[in-house]
Amino acid sequence: SKGSGKDISGGPVKNRHCTDLICLIIFILHWGAFAAIIFAGLKDGEPAKLYLPRDFKGDYCDLEPLVGAKQLLRTLNVTATVDEVAKQLICSTAGENALSGIPVTTAQMA
């Protein structure tokens, strides 16, 4: 009601104070604990384990050098996969129509 201690019709309350001091202290302590955990993890741990892939046994790839094992690299044979589709696209009338709209200058042809 007007004129009471909680009346704000004339502006902010005159007798103001911080009501969330406990929450502020807990929040600052939280950030301090978070920073301590991060620094302890970086000091004693291996951050690369967060982003390195694992093999079929659960070991981390490229974390430690392989001793007595031949390193293999396996890739997809893109030519065998895409070759037939590329040939059909280039040799088809749809491919010819799509490529005929591209302007070519005589300097590019030489």
C-alpha cells in the first residue's frame, strides 16, 4: 500500500541492500573449485584423451608410439566409389547441359 516500507511508487526503495550475498559467495567458490580441478587435470592428466580417437580395443590412437607394430593407414578408394557416377554425370545430357551454361573464354581454351 502507498506509504508503506515496500512502496516503490516514488522510485526505488530507500533502504536497499544486497540480498544474494550468499549466492554470490557460492558462485565465486564454484569458479575457484572449477579452476582448481582444471589445473589439477592439466598437471597430472593427459588432455589429449579428450579429443583423440580410440581403436577397437579402447586404446587411444597416437597417444603413445607403437612399439614393434607396423602403422597402417586405411582409406576409402574414392575412385572406385565415385568413378562410375562421375562418368554418368559428365557423359549424360544433363551434365552436358549443366556444363554448357558455363562461359569459357578463348584464353582458357588455349
